[in-house]
Amino acid sequence: MKLIGNVIRPTGQPVQMVFDMIGKRKMDIIIATLFLMGTFFLSQAVLFDAAVPFFLPVWALARARFRKHLIWVFIGGMVGGAFLGFGQAVIHLLQLGLFNAVIRYPLTRKAVPLTVAGCIIVIQVLWQFVMHAGQPPVEVQLFIGFEAILALFMTFFLFIAFPPADRIFFGQWTPERLGAACIVGAMATTGMSGIMIGHVSVAGTLIHLTILLAALVGGLPFSTTVAMIVAAIVGIAELSFTGMMAVYGMTGFFAGSLRRFGKVGIAVGGVSVSVFFLMYDLTLPLDSSHFVTLGVATTVFLLIPQKKVEPIRLVFYPKNKEVSEKRHEWLADRLDEQLSDFQQFSEFMSTLVGGRLSSPVDADVPMVQIIPATCQSCFRYSKCWEGSDEGMAQLLNEWKSIYSLTKKATRHRVEEKIKYKCIRFTGLITELEEQASNRLLSGQLQHGRKMLALQLRDMSTHLDKIMNEIKEDLSVYKPAEEELSKRLQEKGIEYFQIDILSGERGARRIVCCIPEKRSDFETDTTVAERLILPILEEMYDEPFQVAKSSVQQEPFPHIQLTFSSAVRFSLDYGIIATAGGESFHAGDAYEVFSIHEGLTAVLLSDGMGQDINAYRESQKVIRLMRECLNRKMDPETAMHTLHYMMSLNGLDDMYATLDLALVDLQSGRLWSWKAGSMSTYIKRGDDFLRLDSKSVPVGFLPSFSVESKNEELKAGDLIVMLTDGLFNGDISLEKQEKSIYSTLEKYGEFDCGKIADRIMHEMERKFGVVADDRTVLVMKIDHVLQEWSSFTPYSQIISREKMIG
């Protein structure tokens, strides 16, 4: 056996692991380095030859938006201040302590620039008061005021130039942000004035390179603006070199003017200004070091690839990839026309196939007894049909009603009675069979036409949805992401990306990326649960939940939140089934399954009989019904399709009852379709509801109709579905239903399985055991209770529906 410690690893594996770790945290490393170096140079930037105002603004920015990098700001500020002198480092430390002490209060947090300026004034006044023995000169007092004002403006520019970490490199660069960044960068270069690499000035190289890049990216206006900002700041920092303001300003102007000639033209324009001023004004510091610095900056500018500058160019000249609005409108109108034509065609075909163009037949009007032609030509017609004896009409009606039954013994007994009364029995039976066959075929034809009409309707509905989705994709001028972004901005919630993966009601899925937690009390989902979820629920009018929360490091540290549609109610159920008689196979079948997270289907079928055939028929009904529902077929169409398939068996058919219930756990509603099944009972508090139907079992009669009923559900409702084997036919139904109600009253607090068992036990004990299969299915509805709850303080009106729904 080889132990893990003895496994020989490749020599370069530790190095590769280090590089992988650096690659994953490169954004953190870049930001930390930026704060360390930037604070180092800003903390030793001296303006007016006396003011050092820029360390505390950087600390205020890091404390508000980059708390994990505070240590680098502290190190850079203290080291930079120490280069100016021990006293300056102490002043920075005192300002830092006062700022941290007062920023905890809400009033100081609302105006951070004023707080920074105030802390600088307090510390500097006290320090200068001690240093000058209580009598600081007027000049020193003016410098304190200048330092506070510069710190105030610097704090303002820093907060504009440096948004939260997720938008530093990947957010939109507005002109205001670019201007603020130029000011901050120019301020930082004033702290680099003493850094020289041979004859090359680092600060001069960066300043000249910035002006050239501004000319390449934004042209004459932008390069001139950047050059004047840099010139003004350098002039303030070094009052002896105010003449350089004209040099920098003219450099930006000429470099932008020659932009049409490409990078070479910009480079020539930048250098030519310094050559001109060298010949014009010998008092300017345009020495050999200055021209060497220009040469290095120009060389670096020419070596920068064009594709590296393209992202900055897109800020000023964004590419227009949108389709014109008129094109959108034209496509939307064309889709409307096509959709309208298809709907009219579908409606016409449904009407035609459904047989609605012919005169309708009222189902409630009783059928007129048609006297067979054989009887009309018989000499005993008056005795059988016109006398007081109506036995022949009753016998014929009874024969018609049992003609399609599987068992032939009952029909033979009726035929024996007809034969006893009729002398032309053979001809009469032949005519009756022809009429019954025609009636059976006509019924099957009518039902087939109705089923096709329903299928056409479903096809029209599906195509309607598809075309509407296509139309929305083409004509959406304000996407859902923009609407959600607007709502988040109105609430002051920071985010940087929103993706709506699914917009289907009940199955929505939304991904939102937010910055990392910035306060000690925040968890990864605090903002999501307390702030974003209420916005989503208000926007879509349905409940949501945080499906997933993860911390991502690429391309920068952030939290990725996945929101999905939630359900308001939970469903628990229990089933008790018993085979009747001495049969091993019960004719009852049931199934409870989820169509999606917010919709549950419940199927209960009772096959006719207690043998293996009844068991197979009920299982077949359940299986086919589930297949139809999983393929998003309308329940009414699915039940007609099942009836049509089972009635194709002809005279040897088997039929079964079907009880279908769809429980919507989001809106809290029960939809019920019944085909020959028993009623559904709902217990709500002290009230009892009953859903029933007069439809026949599937496959039983040539004609078939089914209707849906629905009922709003409340938390705590008990729903009972059962088969007819539970009832005794010799006892009134009302009395047996009262027994079910009393059982629910007595044992309603038990779990569903025990309630179902009690119902069956009580019914057998009170009314006896029936030789039939018995199944009891009990469901209980309850609210889904979340670990947290949110409320809006200004929402004083709470509807009764929300309270109990």
C-alpha cells in the first residue's frame, strides 16, 4: 500500500498551485496593489507647498466600499506620510482615529466629504495650536482651510471615480467618472514628482502618456480637457512651475488636432509643443530629462496595441447593435396578422369538426320513443302500443340501455321477455340491433369529432403561446431585466448583473449578482431575503424564494443569488386501499405526482369488477392520463381522448371511473374533473364542501361529456377522495356522508394516513363491509412557513384574502 505522504508529486506542482491561486484572486490583488501604491503617493502629495490633504479621503472611500483593503490603505498612508516626516505620519494617525470615532453616527455618514473636511480641520487646528504655542500665523490658518477644501473635493471625486468593486473595471465609464479618475490620477502623480529612473521622470511619463491616450480615444475635446485638468493640478502642486500649464494644455490641443493622422500624428503633435516652448521660453524646465521622458512616453504609446484601447473608445463611440424601432413594429404587426388568421382558421375548423354548424340537440329533452317498422306492420300493433299495456315500450327501452354491456346474460333475459310477447321476434330483434349499431356508431362519431375539436383548440392555444413569446422577444422595448433594475435602484440596492432565465409563471428563475457583504451583521442572503424578495413578489405577484446562494471570485469577488418561484402551500397526503371480496388484485388504482413544483396532480380510478381485468383497466387509465398531463394536454381534452381510446374496444370494452384533481399550491385552488367517480369532500373548519359530477365513466357510453369544478383552498383544509366501494348501497348516502364528516371532525388533527385509515374503519364498522374494492385518499393543505418574514411599514391595509389565503 502506498501512503499519500509517500506519493511523489511533480516538481512544478507547488508553483502551479501558487499561480492558480493568484489567477483566482487576481482582482483582489490588483485592487489591493492599487490602494497600496495610490495611498502611498497621495499621502505625500503636497499642494501649495504646505497642504497634504489626500490620505483621509482614501481611507473614507475604502471604509465605505472596500473594507477588506483597509489594511493596505493604512500601510500605504502611514509609509507615505513618514517619508514627509514623523510629524506628518502622526497627524495622519490622529485624523484617522477621529474619523473612525465620528463616522459611526448616522448624521456623519450622510455627508462623508464634510466629515473628512471637519476631521482635518479639528486635528490641524489642535496640532498647529500646540506647535505655535497657541498663536498660529494667519498663513498657517489659510493653509488649514485650503487643505480641508481640497480634502472635501478629493473625497467627492474619489467616490465618483471608484464605484463598488464589481463596477471598477467592468462598470460603465461615464464622462463624469472619467473626469474624476483623471483628477485623482493627476493628484497621485504629484506625489511621484521625486521618483526618477535615470533621466526619466515617472510622473512626467504617466502625464504625457495619459494626454496621448486621451487624444487617441476621444479626440480634440477630450484630450484638451484632460490636459488642462492635469496642468491645473500640477501647477497647484508646484507653484514655481505654473508655466507648464500652458505646455500641457497646448500638448493636449495639438495631439487631438492631429488625431486624423493616426498614432504617429498624435505623437508628433505631443512632442512638437515642447520643442516650440523650448525655443520660445527659456525659463521653463524643459531640460534633457524632460525630452527623454517625452521620448519614453511616446515610445510606450506607439507600442500599445490598438485592441487594448478599443474598450475605452467604446465609452465615447458605442456600437449601435439594436434593430430599428420601425422594424420591430413591422414584425410585431405581421405576427399579429398571422396569429389572427390562424386563430380564425382554428375556430372555424373546431366548429366544423365539432358539428356545431348543424342544429344543436338539447340533451335535456327526453328522447321520443320510435316504434319499430316491424311492429307498425304487425296485426297486434294496437294491443302492444295503443292499449293500456306499456310493457313492450319498457322492454325495448330496457333492451337498448343494456345493449352495449359486456355481459350478455342480462340482454338475453330481456330478449326472452320480448319473445314471449312478440310473434315477429326475429325481425324485431334484427331491426333493433341495426338501430342500436347505428346509434352506437353515431355516438362514437360525435365523440370523435368533439375530441378532434378539443385537440384543435389545444393546438391553437399552444401556437398562440409560442407566437406571443416570439412577438414579445421582437417587440420588447423595456425588458424585464430593465424593469427589475429600475426597482432595485429605487430601493438603493447595489447590484451589477441581472439575468432572467425563465419567465414562466410558477417556474420563474432569476439570477442576481450583488457585492460581497460589507457589514458584520450581513449574511450571504440578508439582502436577498429582506430587500430583493419583496420587490420580486410585488413585481410578479407571486411568492419567491432564494434557491441558491454562492460566493464567486471571478471576475471579482461577489455573491451570486438565484431566485425561483416558491409555493404558498404544502400538500401532505395518505392513502388506504383494500381489495374487495376474495380477489388478490384490486380494481382501484391511484397516483399522486407533481407536474411542476407548484402544481400537483391526483388520479383515482375504479375499474369495473374485482378481477385482473379491472385492475389492468384502471392502471391503463392512470398511466395514459399521466402521459397526457405531462405533455401539457388540457385535462378536458385528455379525458375525452381516454374515453375515445377505451370505447374503441367495441362490445367487449371495459370501462373505469376517473377522478382527477389538480392542486395549485401557488394560488391555492383545487380543480376537479370526474368521470363516474364519487364526490370529493372538503373540510374547512366547521364547514364541509362537496364537489360532484354526473358524468359517466370513461368508455361506458358512446357520448361523453365532462365538466370541471374548482374551489379555493385555505390553510388547514382536508380533502377526501374515495371510490364507491366504501359506501353501502342499501343505506342512504346522506347518513354515510355524515359519518365521514364526524370522523373528520374527530380525527382531523391526525396525519393523513391515520385519517384515511379511520375513515375506512368507521365506515366498515357502522355500515358493514361491501364486496367491492375500497380506496380512501386524504390530503391536507397548509401554509409554507419561511424562516423569515418581511413587511412594509407603510402598508396599513391588509386584505382578508391575503390573511387567510
